[in-house]
Amino acid sequence: MESTDDSNSQPVSKPQLIYRCKRCRRIVASEESIVPHERGKGGQCFKWRKRSGHNIGDEQKEPTPCSSVFVEPLKWMQPVQEGHVEEKLQCIGCKARLGSFNWAGMQCNCGAWVNPAFQLHKNRIDECYM
């Protein structure tokens, strides 16, 4: 009779999410470095919307997905290592602009305020699984 004991088999690990520069494919972040944030209230959180007198209740659309991911400060972020307070983030491989950072924080397009903010634009990076 064959044993079906799986105690000797290794656990199946799920693939790890990584982010790569779209231009040169260099790995720029991983799932562990992502800083999660709670969704804000969308467009009604932005100053221009508040000042325009636009009725906030008029828009009952589905919320748009976040256009950026926020990460912890990483070693490849040269301006951070140099002590800058805010600056654009460039890929260390090909110098493509991937996002920006600000120690005082930034607002995501979903309306949430992230502080400090190290923002990578999703249209400049690829999500891959390893």
C-alpha cells in the first residue's frame, strides 16, 4: 500500500511579485518593499475639486485603480542616498524616470495621502512573477 503522507514534501510557495523597469527590465522593487495604503475618496480629495464648487455626489462612478505603487526607500534610489528631500526617481540601469519621492508625503490618485512617499508609476514599470 502506497503512503500518501506529504510531510516530507516541501510546501508549495506562491510566486513572488516583482516590479521591473519597462525600458531595461532591471528589477526595481519587490512585493516585500510595497507600502500599502487605504484608498482615499477619489477626486473629491483633491483641492481643485473642492474649490470648483463641483457637486461631489454627481460622480457615482467606480473608483479608478491607483496609478502608482508606493515602496520603501531602496538602495538604488540615488537621490535618497544623497540626502535630497524630494526628487525624481530614475532607473539606475537606463536612467528612465520611474517616479518620484518626497519625505513630506504625496497624494495618490485615489486620494490617499502617503507619508513619506516613494512613488513608482505603474505605466513605467512591469509587474512580473518569479
